[in-house]
Amino acid sequence: MKRRIAIVGAGALGGHVGGYLAKAGQDVTLIDAWPEHVEAMRRDGLTLRGQTGPENFTVPVNAIHITDLQKAGSRPFDIAFVAVKSYDTVWATQMIAQYLAADGYVVSLQNSINEERIASVVGWGKTVGCIASAISVELVGPAKVQRNVALGGSRHTVFRIGEPHGRVTPRAKEIAEMVSVADSSKATTNLWGERWSKLIVNAMRNPVSAATGRGGNGNDRDPMTRWLAIRLAAEAVKVGLAHGYALESVYHIPPEKLLAAGEGDKAAREECEGILLEQVKHRNDEQRPSMGQDIMKGRRTEIDFINGLVAAKGAELKIATPANSGIVETVRRIERGEIAPSPEAVAHI
């Protein structure tokens, strides 16, 4: 029998993965809190757009409102992907937990590090992590998800699935095979290192977009914000290494190279800046990290769960993180309406 799958939070990432699972014939239910989005999916199907022909399609999906879950949950779910914002993790997990099969489990398909929050509800034995690395998807309207970067394919593994205990289990392999219909995937023995490495990417991309009001390409072309991104990443690397994470490369940059660049190594800085400029070629100019999307749409950001987490974990070991702490305060001021997003908002950091 097919596994019964729930996607809790069918926004940009949840909708993207859910659309591909539906196209592959999986028994998947997309659950979302935005009524217009759910109704559009029910009426018109879910439309995905990307950089190549095969990525552009519309697929019928089983989409339900949160308020309909009590009816749909009469048949338990085997796998529940939680794909909500970090600050919504606990309630979303609590909601879906009562509709899981006895041997069902929850997969965190999110930014930041939320496995502990999920485990606080369902236990570590029912918690799996799934990192989506350098995927850059956006919910551009009801029932419309756009991907703004090229497929990872053999060049870059997008989905990395891991168990908290580090062993490669049948269910980790199952999820890796399942999501491989959307892009390249693997089961990893290094969930925590992969998670912190993705956090480094989020820390250097998301808040800069939120604070400047620009997309990724605009910020990478600007020497000031390009250097800010490297400093944010270098601090996150330093904190991650100090906490014992086995870090992966970031945009094919070894973490030690980022750290050296942030600490004043001129050759390392030039190399890192060159790689960031090269990345511009693999994104369209519409690409905007999720935190930048949130500011544009007037929504709460995940700043406390990304750069705020870097600063908090640094403080635990008395490691200074002035760039991350500075941009946290800047984004918070923008959220409060005290200042407007602009490149000048980050010039002081």
C-alpha cells in the first residue's frame, strides 16, 4: 500500500515538494492555513514553475484547510512533513501528531533547527530531519510556487535526510528516495552538521535581503552587502565549529575558508567574493530569500531562529557575533516599522 503523507504547511517549500510528490502518484494531502491558497489548489490544481521545461507544470492535489483535518485524519498518516515557519513548529506538530499512525513519524522540512521542538511533542523516535539546501522557492500567489534557482542535480545535492542519532535507517532512505522526484537527495549520517551548514547559508542570505529590500543577486553584486554576507557566515562558522558540528561546504566554500575571510585573510575574502559572484549566474534576478519575501508581504520573519540562534549559541560559549547581533536588531526594527528596508539600513553593521 502507498504511504499516506501529510504536508503541514503547503507554502513555498511544502507546496513545491508536495506538488512533485503528487505528480509522482504519492498519496499526499496538503494542509494549509491560507484559505485562498487551499481553494485555488482545489479548484485549479497546484502550479509549479522553474528554470527548465519539465519544472513547469500544474498538478491536481488533495488540499485541505486546517479546519478540515479532523475529517481527513480518520485515516492515519504514515509520514507528516512539517513545513511551517520555525515559530509555528510546536503547534503544527501537536496538531498533526494525533493523526499519525502508530508507527508514523514527523519530518522537519524547514529552515533553522527544529528537530528538538518536534521531538518535544512526538519524541525523538518519531523525528527525522530533511534539509532543503539552496532551493530558493517562493509562493508567488494562491496555488502558484516558483523556483528561482537551477536544479541541483549532480552539481549540488538539495535534499539531505538524517536521523538525530546519525545512523542511516530505512526510513531515512525512504524519504530520500521519495523527495528525489523533486531534485537530488541523499540520506546523511551528519544531520546536525548539515543543519548548521544550512543555517550558515540562511544567516548570510535571508537577513540581508530582509534588511535591504533587495533580492539575492542585487546584494551579491554590491561589495558592501557581499562582504556583510561573508562576515555573517564567518561568525556562524566559528560558532558551529566551537559547538562541535562537522560542517559541510557552503556554496562549495570550505567553512574554514569562510572563517579565514571573515577574520581578515585577504586572499580568502577575494576567493569567497568571487564564488558569491559566480552564484549570481545560477539564479534569476527575481530570487529573493524567504525572509526578504516575508518583509515584502508584511509577515513575521524567522530572524530569531536564524541569526538570533547564531548569536545565542555564540553567547553560550562567549563568542562575539557582532554582525549577526547587529542584523538581528536591524530586521527587528524593520518588522516594528521603525525603519524601512534599504541598503543604508545595514551600512553600520
